[in-house]
Amino acid sequence: MGEPDTGQHQSPEAAAVERARAYAEQRRAEARARFETPSWMGPERSHSAATPSIPRQPPPAHEALAPEPDVPAVPAGPPIPSQGHWVEGAGPRMLASLMLAVCLAGALVCLFLAVATESVQAVVGLVVCAFFAVLCRGAMMSAGLVTVDLKGSMLTVHHDGYLDTFDLAGPLQLVEQVGMPGRRGWQLRLETADGRVVELGGHQVDAVELHRIVEHYRAMATRERRARERRDNR
């Protein structure tokens, strides 16, 4: 008797399934090689570099950034003080006081002469001196001192019975400087909310120091105003 065959042999059914599977894989590979994706489904499955169907578009005109406008730089120099206090010089009041003293002295002399001599000229001189003394006294009372205080960017001006506050760094605050600081004729003009204009001169403040402070905060105000304009134009 021959020895039994111990090797494993495929059954005819398994061999047929294997051949069918291999045939299906071959047909699938051939179909993939011949398949072209329709244009409405997507790009072609080709290994060669194809020309894009959509040409490269130039950047839209509205996205082109406009050149940045010149923004004034914050002036360099010593640090800007956070607080300040200025009081108008007492020159005009001192002059009025001196004139008043002279008029009173003249009135006393004329009064003595009028009593002693009963002269008409002495009486007229007394009346004139008394009149000018009243004028000088009225000038002293009406000429109130201007007081200016600085705290941060807020400038407070006390003048003629008014108390006005201005934000030097405010984009909407109207500020104008006339002339050169340290020279005759320099003025700082500030507009209030109700339309009044407050003027400060060199005899009321330190023109050089206040000019430097105003330039510092006005540069900040210009930057803030242009930043707002850029945000509004987006």
C-alpha cells in the first residue's frame, strides 16, 4: 500500500474562488487606469502636471493698502511732567496798585491845599485824583488772576469767574498755538464745548514748557484720530 499524501491541496471550489478574485482585481486595476474623473466631479486623476482651469487672479484693488499718512512723532526730550501749576504774573495788578497809591497821595495833597488855601485849582485836582483812584480800584478788582493747572493730559483754566477743563490728548479737542514760544505774541487758544475760546499768553504760563506739553499730547491725539479713521473705513 502507498503512503497517504500529507500535503495540503486546494479543493476545486477554493481554487475557483481564488481565480475569480484575482480576475476581479485585474479588472478593477484596468478600470482605474482608464477612468477619467468628469469635470463636474473634480480634477482629473492624472500624474502629469495639468494647467489649472482657473487662471491666477490679481489681488483686488480694494485690498491694496493705501500709504500710511505721516503721523507726527511724539517730540523727544525731557520727560513730560504729569502735573503743573501756573499763575498769571502780578505785573498789571502791581501797576494798578501803584497808580492807585499815587492818586490817593495826590488826592490827600489837593485836599490839604483846598482846606488851607481854598483854591479852585486844589479842589479840581482833588476831584481829578479821586476820579482816577476810583478807576484804578475798579481795574484792580476786574483784573482777576488766571490760574492754570495740569494733571495728566487735562488742563484746567480758572479765569474771569469761569472754570474750564480741556483734554489736550482728545482727538476732538480744538487746540491752536500762535507764534513762537518764548517770544512776544505767543498764544495758546483752546475752544470750550460751548464755543468759547480761551486764550493763554506768555505772561500767564511758562510758554516754552507748556508748548512742549501741548505738542506731546497733540501728537497722541493725532494718532488716535487716524486710528479711528482707519477703523471706520474698514
